[in-house]
Amino acid sequence: MSSEPAPEDALLFWPRERVRALQDRLLRETIALCWEGHPYYGRLLRECSLTPADFQTTADLVKLPITTKHQFLADPEAFRLRMPAGAPLEAQVLWEVMYTTGTTSGQPAPIYTTTWDHYTYLVHARRCATILGLSERDVVANVFPLAPFPLGAYVRSAHQAAAAGAAIITINPGRPSPHFPVHRSLDDAVRLVAVHRATLIWGIASFVRRLLLRARELGADFSSLRGVSVTGEAVSPALREELRRLLRELGSQEAVVLNRYGSTEMGSMLECVPGSGWHNPSPDQFFYEVVDPERGMRLGNGEVGLLLATHLQRRGTVLLRYAIGDLVALTEEVCPHCGRTSERVISQPVRTKELVKIKGTLVNLEALREALEGVPALEEYQIVVQKSDPADPFSLDELLLRLAAPPEQQEAVAAAVSARTLALTHLRPRVEFVPRDVLFDPAVNVKAQRILDRRPPTE
């Protein structure tokens, strides 16, 4: 799907030294603005006896403590930059507010976007379009959920298409509102993709998979599709291949599966080709580093650690050394596939919360998830960590695998799943089969909850 670099993509081919000089200058400007008008970082800089003069290059960022997601979610208003009088109008006007989930109160956390931020995103989106191969000839089907609050991926899909001049269909799936009949069903989504002859589907991986499965069951004509671009969940090689297979069965000639990696707070990183690693399309907007999660020291190329992100041109919500919550490996080596010099995430991101202890054994639930996705005939699954006796908080931990598969294949699926789990975790799981819509019902949720820890919190 990739195409020749566009002029706005030239920055991604600069020598690293030239990019770093630009990042250093932009960081100095951002720190100066935060010193004067950022409630959280202005206070933090003073508490650490730091001034803007202490930040001349991106190497100086290590002087700042890491900002955790918990700190941001606890008081998102404190991360909204107040611009000085006389600042450009674009930097002062609020363009839109998006939200990220996960606050301790259960309320979504706002991400404030000024006109300045929106314009920088359109630049970012044009670069993304070049990497994605998105053009004005495309018709995009946006199947991100219509949630009670504007999610970043849902909102930005329209901006991404607009930046490339592509057409877009917004399907509006999601949990039905008790007040307004505005959501569409899975079958409606299938019908609209076919009616509008969509060339690309954008959405959360688990929902896109179920959409393709339902299209196959209905015999829908999806031959216009070039492929899908998925995000929101890790996509294992097995899931990628299944999506390709479903696309081919539905008549797609290219059957391309592109996996985006990102967050509402930062935006997207993208693959130039499947398996290339995720490029930072805007090193003039985002600076990434990887640190040791225990000691906090910065790590080098290819070393796995905690991913931190720093805004370089934001004028609304601004985050510095923000821990996204993933363990990754980052490289600054030139991409052998496209020649871009911007940094890439080259390992499958692992959520820190998905490294858990079960019966005293450290288990990578993300790796287990990947292993399960390669089991034939497994329609849906959920990995549950719980107490063997829910009424006894001191009982032994239990690994429960809730599965959906055709009745005639359940015995074989159970044997395959148990064997893979035992080999990977050294734990023997308990297996139960349930209807697939119990595990993931697209009419209720657009994202499958693959991993669930039901154990009571520890003090």
C-alpha cells in the first residue's frame, strides 16, 4: 500500500543529526511555554529546581521525572497549557476536545486540541497517508465506535481522510444509546461497506475481524476492499494472517492488513509494510524514548523498556516524558524497507499490566493471547485470572480460559489451547466453552476484552 514519498514526507528522510537539531529547538520552545503557562510542569520544574535554561537538547529530558498515566488521569486539567497574551490565534482557540478512558473516577479524561494542534495533526495525517498509501481515490469505512464521549480514533478518522482528500463513511457502531437511536448494527456495517464500495476499513482489530466474519456469513461483496487498517489492540502474526485470509475469501485482491500503533494522547505510528515496525511519522511533533522500567535510565537501540513520549508542538494538552504504558524496543536505524530515518518501534508492544504473577509465576498474558490466536476453529476467547474460590481472597490463583468454538470441534480446541498454555506459562488452565457473543458481542462492545484479572486488589 505504500507509495512514493510526498514533499511533506521529506523530513522522514533527513539525517538523524538534522532531525535532532530540529527536535532540540522545538523542545526548548515547549519547555519555555510550560515554564510560563503549564500548571503541572511549571510547578514540577520549580520543585526540581529546574529552569528552561536546563533544557538545551532532548538529552536533557532525563532531568525530568517520568509522567505516569495515573498522574495525568488524576488531574487532566493541570496538563492544559495556558498560552501567553499575544500568542498566535491558532494557539489560543480551542478546536475540539477528545477523551481517553481510564480515570479512577470512571469519567473520561479530556485531551484539549487547539487550532494549532489540529493543523499540526493534518500535517501528521498527510504523512500517515503517504505511509498508508491512502489517496483521494480511496473510500474509507470508519468502524470505530460511536461512544458517549469522542474517542480519538473515531474523531481523527475524518481528519485523516480529509488530509488525504479521501472519501469516508462513518458507520457508528457501538453500545446502543438508551436515549437516541443513532447506532448501527453489525449487519448494517456490512451492508454499508458493500453499498459504498469501500476500499479500506479502519477500526479496532477485534471488531474488524468480527465484521469480516459476518460479511462472509452473509455472502457480502467486499471485492472493492484493498485491505484494513487496525489499531486499539495488539495484532499477532496469527491474527494478521486470519484477517488476510478473510479478506481474500471476500474477494479482496490486495488483502493488505496494516497495523497502527498509538494513543489518543499521541496519535499514530505506522508500518510502511507489514512487519516493518511502527514509524514515527512526525519527529517534529513527538519525541520518543525507551527507559528501564525499574531504574528509569534511557536505553539504546533494540533494548526493551518503557516507552515515553514528549509533545514538541502541542498548544492544548501537553505531556512530557509521558509513560504510555507499553514495553517496546525502539530503533533509530534506517528502515530497510522504505529508507525513512525516523525512529521505529520494532517489537510487539506489551502492556505493563499484562505482565502478572499467577501462583508465583510471572506470566506474559500478551504472549498467551498471541498463542491462542493461532488455534484453528477458535472463534472467540477470553483469558481470566481469578481466585479458585471467589469467596476466599486467600485461595490459589486460577487461570481460566473462556472459549467459543463449533460444538464438534470443542474437544480438539480445548486440547490445543491447554497444550499451548502449559508450554508457554507452565500453568494448566481450566477451560470452559460459552457462546461467542457472551465473550464479545459487537452490538454491545466494539472492542473485545481479551484479558481480565478478577483477583481482589492487593494493598
